[in-house]
Amino acid sequence: MTNSLPPEATMTAATAPSRSFWIVVGRQLRRDPVAMIAALVLLLIIAAAIFAPWLAPADPFKASMLNRLLPVGSPGHLLGTDELGRDLLTRLMYGGRLSLLMGIVPVLAAFIIGTSIGLFAGYVGGRANMVTMRMLDVFYAFPSVLLAVAIAGALGPGMSNSLIALTLVFVPQMVRVAESVTTQVRRLDYIEAARMSGASSFSIIRVHVLGNVLGPVFVYATGLLSVSMILGSGLSFLGLGVKPPEPEWGLMLNTLRSAIFRNPLVAALPGAMIFFTSIAFNLLADGVRSAMDIRK
């Protein structure tokens, strides 16, 4: 006669604390004023980018050589115009769409792919773990910036290739975090109890392991959002990302370089948007990390 619990009982016991943990995390996050301000700033930037067709005061592609490089505060052009006379406020709002996309999509794709590979490698262990991690260690031989530039250069310029390049840069990092946490979790007593109860490996991973792995990987992923956006803008700045005449903050920063001495404030605005958005992402990531600190 065995004293092991049925799989359903083990699954229920493991799910309830997980739900209460995320409720506590949300409550802690709402009490962090810095994180809430950062979230509000990001919300405004994202809303401006999404609703740009209805909020923007002009056509982002309409040029006027008579209105080139108008200063901030010019009549009809609140933030001035760019090197081709296009309204800069409109271009910044539309540019947020591609810049934010370059920041969020690669991290999201790497989160899904990296977590899946890390779960497999960490749970199976043994030779499969060793082979998987040693293959991914090759990516750590290069700095992230150089690796992104190399992959994007090999694939060719374009937004889709830049997204692929950034995803490939972040996947090994996600895998390492997920594999490390999974290796620790699979050795715990309640995982062994679930195995003894007859639960399948898929059920154990889905119910017991995944909930413990998602938290650390999610925290790490939030910290990569600003890095991804900066790298994406950097690729566009170098001519490996978004192509003209599409508005994107990194590309706009590149095309306005020639105006840095004539109208420095206008030329610096795309860079300021990259800076403030990345700072907001970092502050929000710090708030999430602090809220998920179980020692508090």
C-alpha cells in the first residue's frame, strides 16, 4: 500500500500558491511609485504609437523642401520638421510603432523559444543538457552588439531580418536562465513526489516546473526590452534595419545627423525618445524584479 497522492491532488496543491504569488506581485508592483510612473510613460508612448493615424497632425511621408529643419515650436509643426520638411511630431509617433516592435517582438519570441529549450534541457539533464548548452555557448563568444550586427549583415538589411537577428541574440540568454532554474527545481522533493504519484513528465513540467521557471525568465526578459529596442534602433542607424522612408527612431537619428549643427534640438529628438523609452523599460523591469523578490 502506498501513501502517494493522486496527480490531481498534487496539481491542485501546486497551482494555488502560484496564483497567490502573482497576486502578491501585482500588489507590490502597484505600491512602487517609480515603476508605476515608468508604466504610465510607456503606456502613453505605446498609445501614441498605436493611435498615431488618428492623433498625428500630418502625413508622416509628406515632404516640403520649403519647410526643411524648422525649429521646435514652429506654426503647424510643434516639434519642427526633419531634413525633408516632414512633420517631426508625426514621424516620432509613427516611428514609435517600429521601434517598440523591434524592442518587444524579439524578446517575446526569445522568451517562448528559450524557455522551451531551457525547460527541456534542464528537465532531461545528462548528455542532452550538456550538448544543448555547449552549442548555445558559442553565441557567448561574441558581444551582443557585434553578434546582432553580424547576423543582420549576413541576412541583409530589412526589418524582418533585424527581428530574426535580435531573436537569435537573446535566445541563448533565455535558455541559460530557464535551464538553470529548471535544473534546481527538478531536484526538489515535491517533483519527486509527483513522479512517485504517477504523473507524466509533461504534467510535471506544465504544473510544477513551468510555474517556477516563468518568474525568473520573465524578470530577465523585462530587462532585455530596453536592450532590444536600443539594438534594433542601432541596426536601423547603421542601415541594417528599417529602410527609408519608413519612420523609425534609429533611422531618423541617422538621417538627421547632418542637421546636428544647424538645428541640434530637432536632430536630438529621436535619440531622446530612445533614451526615455529605454529608461522607462529599465525602471519598470526593476520594479517587477523587486516585486517578485520573495524575501520581501
